[in-house]
Amino acid sequence: MDNLVYPREKTLGRITLVLGIIVWILLIVGTLGVALIYVLFGFIGYLFAQSALIAWLRGTGVRLSEEQLPVLYAQYIACCDKLGIKEPPEAYLLQGDGMMNAFATRFLGREFVIVLSDTVDAMNDLPDGVNFYFGHELGHIKQGHLTGHIWRAPVLWLPLIGAAYARAKEYTCDMHGRACCTSAEVAARAMSVLAAGSDKWRHVNLVTYARQTMTNRGFFADLHELISGYPWLTKRVARILNPEIKMPGRNPFSYVFAFFIPYAGRVGGGAAGLVILMMIVAVIGMAAAAAIPAYHEYRGRAELTSEWTNSTAARMALGEYYISKEEVPDTLEDAGISDSQAAGFDYDSNSMSLSKTTSLGTFTLVPSEQDGEVLWHCYGEGKRIQKALPKSCKPEGEEE
């Protein structure tokens, strides 16, 4: 079945899988396992939401079987056989309320294929067309799209790559749908229902519709496709009719703009992506508002700690001079302190204090005598420098 896999899906699938596993490992290790707690809560939320969907599906939809809509069920089983699916997932017909499509889902290890009634009704004149929808959804199951996203989840929001992987999966499933039909034209005709509706699809010129791809070009058209999980329908029809077709190139600037818009998944499309982008910008802004002051404080404290350490030789020499001679030296030279030992500090002979101008303000070292020993403490003028004073020299009892 390798010929039913869109080539780019293989490449993008490997990239997202590797990146996703790396991010999972970093999350678990970096949070010391706390991330697993959030995963557990997320799984519980998923169980409630998905169980509601499955309960509603089984309580409302019509399950296909040999006794229930046997002709439609026979088509479904034949499609499973063509795709090599030995254990067919449960299949349901569900009232579409005007919508024409199908979908696949999974719950606790069981897969389900659902086709909407309006889609089946639209195919009354082309019964084989329903097979395209069966095949497309079975393709999602066959290729593990319903399970593989768990490992890739942390990176599927990434701009460009997340949406590209989603579009590649759609092309792959279109190929599975085509394999279940008797011809490429039948598959393309079935897809045209999504474009022209339940009646006018019969009159759509498929080749002309596929060529319409060439007119939907330019910055905005390319940008909105790049941030969407679905290729344009004209492109999908064109690939079904001719898998080897070469699509027109995209505007290079559309990639630049799309790079800044996270992929929002299949609900909401580009608009949701913009919302997520604004949320990310807001979060980054709040994080920066908290992190930048903390970073400046860290740098300031590191600078003052370094100055405190550099003054060790001068402080020790001054203390020894005072204890031995019981007087304050007039100059640093009198205490035997060289320029390198002074480390750029200015000396005040009146108080035997040392001071130096730093990026935060004036850093002052003041001595005091206690039990025949000279003790040194550090001070600074202003909240910024006071907050950054090293704990090793800050006077006892002084607030942070």
C-alpha cells in the first residue's frame, strides 16, 4: 500500500514524530514528571468528550451491517478488502442536516467510520462515489492518523510544518478513496459534491475545475492554504485525476507570513491560528515582563558579588592594619595595598570605607569592629542596588 501514501507525508511524518518525541522527553524531564499529571487530566477530559460523541453516535446513527442497509455495507466491506483491512471498523450512517462529508474517529482502541446521509443521498446516481468517502476515512485509520498525533501533538501547532503534515495526510487519504473507486473520474466526481452540492455536481466539468487551481494563485490564496490543514479542493481533484500533476509554485512572501502563524488544527483554520498567535504573543509578553526584571536583578547581583570578591585583598589588608596599629591608614598604599588589590575601589580615610561605581549605582563597603575583629558590610543607594546586594555582605536584618 506504499503507493497510496503521499510522498511528503512520509517525510513530514518522520520529522514531526522525532520532534514530538524529543519535546515529550524534554517536558517530562524538565518538569520532573509534573507534565504527566497534566497529560492525565487532559486524557480524562478527552475521555468525557469522546465518550459523549461515541454514545451519541451509537445512540443516534444507523450502524451498517448485513441486516442494516446491506447494499451500503457491502460497498464498505469491499473497500476494506481493497485496502487490506482485515477487521473492518464499525461503520455508521448519520443524518447530515445538510452537510456532506464523512469522518473517522477512535475511542479506547476502537475505530469508527461515519458517513453523513446527505453524502450518500447525493450519490444516488453514482453509487460507486460513496466508496471514495469510505476509502478516504479508512485511509486515516489505515495510516494510523488517529493514533500517531498523540506523539506528535507537542509540535503539530508549529507554523508551516503542522499544516503541511495535515494537508499531506489528506492527499494520502484521497489516494485511498481513489483506490476504492472504479476510476479516477468517479473519485473526482464524488469529491465535486463538496464543491457543487448534492445536485449540480453532475454537471461539473472536472478538467476545467481542476485547471481552476491555476487561477487561485497569489499571496493571499497561498497564505491561507499554508495555514490550513486542507489543500484547496481544486488541487485535490486535480491530483485525483492526475497523481503526477505539478502544482503551481507559491508566492515566497506567503511562506514568510505563514511562518508567524501557528497551525490551529482543523477547527477554526487560519482565524484560529491568528488567535493562537496573539495568545502566544501575549504569553511571551507577560513572561518577558516577569523575566526581564528578574534577569537584570540576577546580572546586578552577579556584578556586585564579583566586586565583593575582588575587594577581598583590600578588605583583609585594611582590617589587619587597623587591628595591628589601632588606627586608620591615610591611604591604601600605607596599608600595603597595590592598585590591582584595590580592584578599582576608592578609599575614604575618614571611615576606612571602600566604594565603587557600578551599573546599578555606588557600591560601598563599610567596616565595623567587633570583639577585636574587623567585619565588613555592603551598602548601596537606591532600591535597585539594595535589592541586588550579595547576601554574604548584606547587614543582618536588612530587608530584601
